[in-house]
Amino acid sequence: MKIWKRNINLENINKKMKNTLAYHLGINITAIEDNLLEGEMLVRDFLKQPYGIVHGGASVVLAETLGSLASNLCIEDNLSTVGLDINANHIRAVTKGLIIGKTIPIHLGRSTHVWEIKLFNNDKITCVSRLTMAILER
């Protein structure tokens, strides 16, 4: 079932992220399906902890970017969304390559949305996150 109520043009979405944290971390939205949004972040040295692995905060930024964007794309134009809560379970360390994130809705209510975001590196799960968004009138 298609959930999107706003323009889901990938080029426009990625242009709107210019000069945001997501842009500076290299996050790019790569696919939108009926009820899934996907993005990626290339592992670079500035995303890493001193120990050589991707900082958990960078993973959380990717997760929140995907879930927040997805939430905003499936509401009416007179509404907006803001994050209420995010959690993340870091399952596997990442040292190089591409991190691919996929988000799907768990709950799309009138006042809240809940999103599941899974991050992958080399087809192995690295992080599972849950994001709760509040739906507000503009």
C-alpha cells in the first residue's frame, strides 16, 4: 500500500538536504517504494571514532534522517512532523564501504508515527533503530 502524500522525486528530495547535517555527512536518498524509503552514507574517516569504526552517532543521524524524511512525506501539506524519541541498537561495527539504510512504518497514526530503520554494510545488518515522530499542525 502506497503511503506517500507528498512529492517523492528523489532529485528534489536530495536537493532540499543541501546545507543540512545529512548533506555534510554525505547522506543520499536512493529509493522510495510504496512503503519503504532507502538512503546511503559512504564511510569516510571523519565519520569514525578514534578506534577506526563508524561513530554510533553517525548511524543514528542516518537513521533519524530516513525516518524523519519518510514521516514528512506521508502527511498532508498542512501538517509537519518532529522527532520525539529515537533509539538504536548497534549490532556490528563498520570500518569501510557503504552504509545502506531502509525505513518502513510500524505505526502511522493521527498524532504519532513510529518507524523502524535498519542499517546494512555489505548486506549485513549493523544497526536497528526505532524513531517516534509527533504530527503537528503548521
